[in-house]
Amino acid sequence: MYQAGADLDETPQSGVLIGGAALSALALFIEPDAGCPGFLGDGAADGAADIAGPAFGIGVMAGCPAAWALGGMTGLEGLEDTGRDLTEGLILTYGIVGAFKLGVERERPDGSDSMSFPSAHSAAAACVAAVLWERHGAAAGAPAAALAAFVALSRVHTGRHYPSDVLAGLAIGAACGMAIVEECDEACDGPGRGVRMGLGFDGEGIGVILR
């Protein structure tokens, strides 16, 4: 994972980060001081926005390691590899986002706290989309990217973030997801990297093996 962090300055990750920084800076100059809460209206999008928060908060934090563990225990290497990359990508993403939040201390549009920049939910959604696209192509990545875009919009709609926050988050998450997959492709041949999980049997019963 350390190598993935170092790979953020390589192409195409660096291009994503630079582009995201430029768009975020532009949005910073034109966005309203109060943000853009409620801009999606009161229809179905409003209801979906309420779901997006927990789904790409605690939902992905629990779901990605669960996919990794399930893949290891069932021997489904594709699921294990994807779950591992998602988990490591999120760890890297949250680490970078958390450092920015503590350093910038930007107040949220709704005034709830000073952890607005960048958006962790947007970053997590973009990381998931990047990993799925790199691992499984556009068939999985494109819908995930569209969902990540909606997550970003929902965070602005609910008054939790400014547009500049979510643009920065999307760039960070996408770059981290791409870097994690690149690290695996360079560092291992098959599913040998990281923690492996499986089921073990002996005369006394069944257990989970970590190696």
C-alpha cells in the first residue's frame, strides 16, 4: 500500500489529481458561500440522497473487507482480489482525505463541523468505481462511476459539502483506486499479495485460517 501511495505521482493518477485540483479550485471561486443545499429538489433524488450517505460511509467500510474475506474463504479469487483492492484502496483514500480534513478544517455548509474538505463519501465512491473499472472493465466501472457522481451530488444536496469538496474527493478516490490496482499488477502474479483467508478442517472441527 505504501508503494500505491508513491504511485500517485505517476500517470494517469497524477493527471486525475491535477484535473481534480483544477476543477475544485474553479468551483471554490464560483460556488455560493452557503453551498447548494436542496438543489436536487424534493423528489426521488432527494430520497436517494439520504440513502447514499450511509451506503458510502459505513456501508463500503464494512462491505469491502467482507467481500475480501468471503472471497478468501470460498476460494473465489476474483472476489478476493477485488475485495482486497477495494479495502486497501479505501484505507489509502481515507488516510489522504483525513489528512486534508485535519489540515484544512473547512466548515461544512450546514455548519455541523469543520471537516468539509474534501468529501470522504465522494472519495470512497470514486475509489470503488476506479477499482471496479480497472478490474472488470466498463461494464462494472461505468455504472459505478455514475453512482459515484450521484453520491457527490447528494453530498452537496444534503448540505454536507460544497461542490469544490466533492470534486476534490472524487479525484483523490479515483487516483487511489487506480494506484492500488497498479500496485497489485506490478507486485504480484495472481492473488498472493496481502492477507489470505480460508477454512481449515481438523479432527476437532472447522476454523478460519489467516496467512
